[in-house]
Amino acid sequence: MVLVVAFSPQLGELSDQLLVAHMVEHLLMGDLAALLIVLGLSGPVLAPLLRIDPIGRLRVLAHPLVALPLWAANFYVWHLSALYQAALRHAGVHALEHLSFLVFGIAMWMALLGPLPKPAWFGNAAKLGYIVVVRLLGTVLGNVFLWSSTVFYPYYTTGEAQRQLKPLEDQSLAGAVMMIEESFLTIGLLCWLFLRAARQGDERQQLLDYARVHGVSLTDERAARAVAAGRGEELRERLETEASSRI
């Protein structure tokens, strides 16, 4: 649904006239649509695709240390004046721009929220740092648009005049939209991380309590690793099997 809105003719026509509309278009596809796609993915959905060798190799793009720099580079490079305006003037470049925002947006969210296994070091603290860096990168660009006294994209001058907007007003609005979207998304992500940490803490404690009651050996570190990897249920089954063998 988000992609339908992002690629709608009405928004597409307006985005050719105003920077703020184009910013909305990019945020819809590069942030929200990419996020919803990742949230809709699961291990069983991805497994058949990952068995295809060329696609399977792409899983490296979901590593946090790969996904974040690629997303940031793509995000900033496309906002350079020459490249951004080239996308506005040439349909092929414009299509590549939109595809890049979507693909690298998916990779960025996949590293944080996707079903693929995460590096052992990428726990809740690292995830918090990841969220902060992603949002900080977006906030920096948003502030540049919001407060700059230089017009970055003269392409929009005609459309802005038709809409009775000054170029700097349009640019400031685009920055404001980015900042508002970033703020709401950041709040949502921080809430998710807090709830995730609380849920993991409860699950870890339940595993430790079960092991203690049934006389099964389980260290806090092992329980924490299993929960963080999403294998708490699997560890619980192993503990139950070990407890049953003692009876």
C-alpha cells in the first residue's frame, strides 16, 4: 500500500514540481515501504530464495557493518545536486534512484529487524547504536535542508513559482518533513528495542528458573545467547529433554 502511494501518478506529478513532495516520495519508499517489506519477511519465506546461489550471496548485504555504510553512501550520494537533478531530468536515472533507495533501505532494515541470523556482538546495545547512527545520518541531512540559505536544486524553480512557494521555503519544508518522519520512526524503534529487551529478559529468566527447579545445568551467558539469537524455545526443549532423562 505504501509503495502504491509512493508510485502514484498524483504524487509523481507533484514530486516533479516540489522538493517537499519528492522528499515524501523518497521517505515512503526508502524508509516506510522498505521497513514494512522486511517486517513481512520470515525465515520460511527467505529460505527457498537463499538456496539460489546468486541470491544467497546477497545475504552479506544484511550484515550491519555492510548494510549501514552502503545505505548511508547511497542516501547522501543521491542527494548531491548534480545527481539529484539528473534523476529529475532523465527517467532511467530516476528509476535507478528509486530502486537504490528501496534496495538499500531493505538492506538497512534487514540488518536490524530481518529474520537472518545476526552477529553475536549485535545485541541490544549494538542495535541501539545502529538506530542512533541511522537516525543521526538522516537528521543531519534534514537539518541541512531546513536551515540552509543555499538552494540546492534549481530544477524546482518553475514548479515552486506555480505553487507560490519560494525555493528556500520548499527546501525547508522538505527538511521539516524528513525531521518529523525521522522523529516518529525513531520513537517507534526505541519502543521496539525496549520491549524486545524486556521480553528477552523475561525469557532468559524463565529458562534459568526452569533449569534451577529441574536440576539442569544452565549458565546465564548460555541462556542470554540463546534468547538473543531467537533460540530460546529450542533451548527450552533441550532442557526439558535433559530434565526428562534424569527422571
